Amino acid sequence: MPTNTPIIEVKNISKRYTITHERGGYVALRDVIATTLRKPFAFAKTKARRMVGLEKKEEFWALKNVSFEINKGEIVGVIGANGAGKSTLLKILSQITPPTEGEIILRGKVGSLLEVGTGFHPELTGRENIFLNGAIMGMTGKEIARKFDQIVEFAGIGKFIDTPVKRYSSGMYVRLAFSVAAHMEPEILLVDEVLAVGDAEFQKKCLGKMEEVTRDQKRTIMFISHNLDAIKRLCPRTILFSKGKIDKIGPTDEIINHYLHTADTPSVVVPRATSKDFHITRLQSVHGNNRPWTFPYGEPIEVEVELEVLVDQPSFQIGFFIDSINSERVGSVHDDVRQLEKGTHIIKVQIQNILLPNSYELGVSVQQQYYMPGCAVFHVVDPHNQHNPVGTGLVEIASRFSHERVS
């Protein structure tokens, strides 16, 4: 392949979905009879719903006229609000779903890490899934065997390698899934937010591995993440999506700065922490102003989390942590919630705001094992532009000065 030929070409792709809306109420038997008498062959109840006006269909374009090129050896970040089309793009590039319109050209083998455990068979052991995934990626048994020990060592699950993966914790799942994808040597690696699940130390290890494979093996990576620090660290170039279209492509610092000053949604979908016990599904700013995720200097930072509890929890620990845009830890808060019954719960927190006007990242931690940084970016602003602190930093330190003459 000539050096000036892109390894990924995306040409005007669009993806359309059909959404069915059902109006409240029920279909009475008389409606079904009247409808089927008028149209004798439309016996199905779903068709009857549509004909009596209880069901409507709407077209939704998840992507619209998206075009870009990526060269071999590039790491390109993909950012944007939830629902902007990022994951749909990677599913199309992974050939999980076809585009409705347009064309993609991939000049190399593709490996994807789109969701924890995607491609794993729950009844097979870790060992068997490594060989299965390798075969799916087009590797021979000898090639997989040569990489096997490295995969297991990186994942850190040696004692459980012959255990069915259905018995793995989500942390074990993500470690093995990433290790397989990183060591199988596809020319193109697609990573979609999966690193949001897992401990901070393993996330650093994964980021280091991605840097290594692009530097030493000239592999091409597309990396979706809400962790803007990870995007800045890994990706010289970034694509910003908004409402199914490309808003901007360019140097990462420039794109992130643009993104931080244009975000306008109060609610974000937290990268799902896959667990048999719970799902964190939404994080929302609850400040009552017209600029979501913007808090006046000195006024409390108020957010809420929507939690789907799948199994009764006698005790549940949830935490929030604040980082600067440069990933300096500013502080954290946590609490133990008692007796959470199965169902959907809203947990609210009000954080005392001693932050100086600036932009910050808010992350969530759950049960001391799920660490999800950069879930939302928020801004502290001085509404009257009067706050001019002496000195620099991220927080204002309370102080009291006194003076007296002693001679």
C-alpha cells in the first residue's frame, strides 16, 4: 500500500434507524374486528395498532454524510456528547452493521473492542475464547499460541484462564478482552469507551499499551472516550461529533477546547459499568440555570445519578471525583447508601463549591472497583466577572489576615 494511501476512508456514510412510537392506550377488540373487516388480510394485532393510529414510525439518522480519512499509524480520538453517533460509526467500521448510504474502505485487518466481552462465548473458558477470538481475526493456531502467554500475563487472570468466562467479574472480562485485542495484531484497532470500566491502574496500563503498539508496530487506532485526558495523551488528532455529523476535525487540544465551550446537554449517559448487580445509566446536572454543567462561583455543584439496581443491595458505595482538565486531582466525595432494593434509584449529591472559575471533569466510582473518569465536563464561572483571586490554583483557600504594630 503506498504510504500516501489512507488505511481508513469513510465516504459520505449515513445510518438510518426506524423508531416505532406507540401512543398510550390499548387496542379494543371492536377496533381489530372493524379493521380486519375493512382489510381482511391484516389480521396481526401490530398492524391493527398502526391502522387505528396507535403506532407511528419515525426515521432517525444516527449518522449523516460523514467523511474522513485516517493514515496508517495514526491514533485518532473520537469525542462528542452521548447520542452524537460515535459508537454507530465504530460499529459500521467493525462491519457489525452496514451503512444506509455511503462507502467505507479499510486497507487492513480490523480488531474492535466495542463493549466488554463482545465476541466472548460465556460458556467457553478464557483459554478457549482467546483462541476463538484469534481465529475470528484471521490468525492461525500457531500465531495465537505464540501470543498466548503475553495475553494472559497482561490480563493478569492466570489462575482463572480455564474457568468459563461467565464466571468472570466485569474487571476480569475487560482485562482479557483488551489484552486479546491488543495482542492479536490487527492493523486497525477500534476502541469504544471500554476502558471506562476497570481500576485506574489497569487503565494506565491499557493506555501505555496503545501508545506502544502505534509507536513500535505502526498500528492505527480509533479511540472513543469521554476521558478527555486520555484523548489528549494518546491522540494527536481528534474528530468531534455532534448530532450524527462531524462538527470539527483537527489537533486534539483545539478540538477539546471547542467541545468544552459548546456542550449544552444537562444529562450524560455514563459509560456502562457492566455488573450483575447494577448499572449506572445517567449522570445529570441539576443546577437550575440555562447553561447545563455551568455553576456560578461559590454556589453548590449539584448532580444526580440514575442507578439501575438488579439485585437487592444491603450496602452500596458511590463516589464522585473532580479533576482539572489537565488531570490534576482536585478532590473527591463518597457515601455509603444503605438498603437499595431492586429497581431504579436516583442518588443526588451537593458538593460545596470552592473551585476557582475554570473547566473541570467529573467522574464516578462505584463499589471501589468501577472507576469512570471524565464522565462530564463542567465549568465554574464568575457571573459578574468580579472574582479576581490573588495567586493561582484550582481552589480558593479560606484565610484570615490580621495586623498589629508591636513597636
